Amino acid sequence: MLGAIAGDIIGSVYEKDNLKSKEFPLFHTHSRPTDDTILTIATAEVVLANSNYTEVYKTYCRRYPYAGYGRSFYSWAHSDTPTPYNSFGNGAAMRVSPIGFAYHTLEMVLQQAKRSAAVTHNHPEGIKGAQATASAIFLARQGKNKTAIREYIENTFGYNLNFTPDQIRPTYQFDVSCQGSVPQAIVAFLASTNLEDAIRTAVSLGGDSDTIACIAGGIAEAFYGGVPEAIAQAALAKLDLPLRSIVENFRTQYCQN
């Protein structure tokens, strides 16, 4: 999950100021954890405590109200209703990485990814984006190669992954839907040589940079066997103590190589 957090923080300064290059400083003075990080850590807390997605997501949004949540999610989190709002936005995929690391069977990963998504993103595309991301992480953890991961995602979820970052970079634009950003994030991972390269490639596509890098970073962490220490420490330094504590507890329990 720390790879996802690092991707979010690194991409945060480029979400509204896209660049189409892989050459940029990884961490900037204004790099910050966004809603992607806050809700990823909220998912980790649910897993650690076997608690309720709705309650924990609402609590985290109210505790960290200025992280840049989507309008619909923010309204839901501050309402008294647990009713989901049928979103197919990429928020379901950006927060799901802990599930890919925590569960020991693909069936459980798919089930929990659906549960985590459906409390808000109960549209079929929202659920699919979460399941595709979590299952890619799980398969990477299991030592599957990139061809196997690509084929599983294409065959199971119907995403077209038959393109390269170079092919779409010139024309790709901001798209917060799962169907318009999850395939791009997965391709950024598939084209990468290491975790840092996956994040740089994801950011270089433009669009919703922090979320694409968050998704790609989570898969890359699983595939490449962790997060380089310099990136890990720089990302952790951007978190307050309660958030960092959850991350460290989760990593100790589920992410030891």
C-alpha cells in the first residue's frame, strides 16, 4: 500500500498542472497526501480492525476534510445516510490497494474489493475498477509475470490494455472514471522497469495524475517486492503520526518480504 501512497503524493502536484514527461523531481515542497492516501489508509484500518468500510471512510473524511475529495463522496461522508451514490469514479480503485496485499485467495480479494467499493461506488464500473486493481496486486504478490497479469485483467474485466504509454501520452486527458483511468494506470505499471519508473510513467500520462500514479504504484510495489527506502521514507514523512502508525502496522502485518 505504501507504493500507492507514494504515487499519490508524488502525483499530487501534477493533477492540476499536468506534464507529459517522466523527468521531474519525485518529491516537491508542495507534494502532499490527497484523498487517495487518506482513504487508502482508511481501507487499511478496516482490514486491520475487521471493521466497517462505511463508518471508517466517513470518519476519515471528517477527520481530514481538506484532502481534495470528490463532491459526491464529501457529501456522502458528511451525511447521515449510508446509501451509496452509484459512482463509477476512480475513487473505488485508488483506495483499494490494502485489500490486494491482505487477503490470501483471489476469491477473497475480489469479494473484499467489491465490498470496499460498493459502499459508495456501487456502479458496475466502479466495482470493476476496484476489483481489477486489487486483483492485479494480488497476482503480482503471487509472482505472476506481466503477461499473466495483463491477460487476467483483460479476460476478467474486459479492459483493453493493448496500448503503450507512448501511444496515449500526447492525447490522454483528465478522466476520473474507472474505465478512463484504471486501464491507463495498469498499462503504466506493465510498461515499467521498477516502482519509481511505474510512478514516473503514470504521472507522465497527464490526466488525474495522483490517482493514476497511486494505482500504478500499488501494483508496482507488489510486483517489484517493496518500495525503495528513499521513496518510502519521503512518503512516510508527509504523513501525520496517526496515519503513519496505521501504515506501519499494516506493512508489518501484510507487506513483509
